[in-house]
Amino acid sequence: MNEKNNKKEQKGRVPVELVGEGAGREEPPVEKGEAKEPESAEKKEQTPLEKLQAQLEEKTRNASEYFDKWLRLRAEFENFKKRMLKEKSEVMKFGNESLLKALLPTLDNLERAINHGKDLTQTAPLLEGVEIIYKHFLNTLERFGVKPFPAVGELFDPEKHEAISQEESDQEPNRVISEVLKGYLFHDRLLRPAKVIVSKTKGEQKAEEAK
């Protein structure tokens, strides 16, 4: 009878959860530090604002690089344009150099004819006509930038003169004493050197032969 009553009592009992210290011992509370692991993982991911800021910084760097490249290209283009303008100016200024140089022998022949006619008699009308042609031709060349330059009396300059011989003279050595063929300038450029005779000290040739 007692066993049956005990079983009935046990069946009628309702299980009760332990609250208080006992419960704390069986299921210890989770500390705050242990629950931070998933939160730290979430913090490593950038927020939309941070992503936008990073993209903005990258675009700013790219824009700065492209701007520097543009400045260099612009400077190179300006130098190229200046060089092309200079070359074009040179071509326009000196483009007729070969033609004008080829005309100089004609001018030389006219000058020779004038000088030869001065030694003849009764040639005044012919001489005057040739002189007019010569002056007109010379003026035409001068309009295109061609003009003769003086040589007689100047010191010999290999940049402008071409010595064909030397002669004894009372003048100082290396002085141009005679001009065989005139020299011409084309603007500020030498078109043809003057062919000249240069002075030397008297007795210099005898001293050289004695050696």
C-alpha cells in the first residue's frame, strides 16, 4: 500500500525549475567579452559611407594623374607647334635660296659687261642700257632679301670671304685688297662668299722661298 501511495505522489508532482544560486551554477551566464566575436567581424566590413569615401579617394588620385598627363601633353604640343611655326617661317623666308643663288652668275656677267664697256669708246648708249638692266635686276633681288656686302678694306673673314690669292701690300696682313667676285647675303644668311685677294707683308714671299 505504501509503495502504491508513493508512486501516486511521485506521479502527481510537478517538476519545478530551480531559480537562484542553483540555476546559476548549472547554466553559467555568458560574459560580455565572449559575445563580441560576431560583432568584431561585422565591424571589419565597410559601411556604405566608407566605401563611397574610398571610391572618391581613388577617383581623385586617378583624376590627378590624368591631369598631370594632360599638362605634359599640352606642353609638348605647344613646343611642337612653336617648332613647326619656326620651320614654316624658315621655309617661307629661305625657300627661294637655290633659285636666287642660280641667278647670281647672270648678275656677275652684267657687271663684267659694264666694266668692259667702260674701257671702250663710243659705247655710251649701250653701257647706259646695261647699267639700267643691272640696277633693275639688283633692286629686284634686294626686294627678295638678296644684297651684296662690301669686302675691300676689311680684314679677311673665312665666314664671308674666300681667298683666291695673296699679294704684297703696304696694308696690314690679311686685309682684303681686291674683290674678284662679290659676295651676297640672303637676309641674314650667307648666300655666297666673296672671292678676294688678301694682302701680305712685303718680302714675305722671298723669306719663304729662302727657307
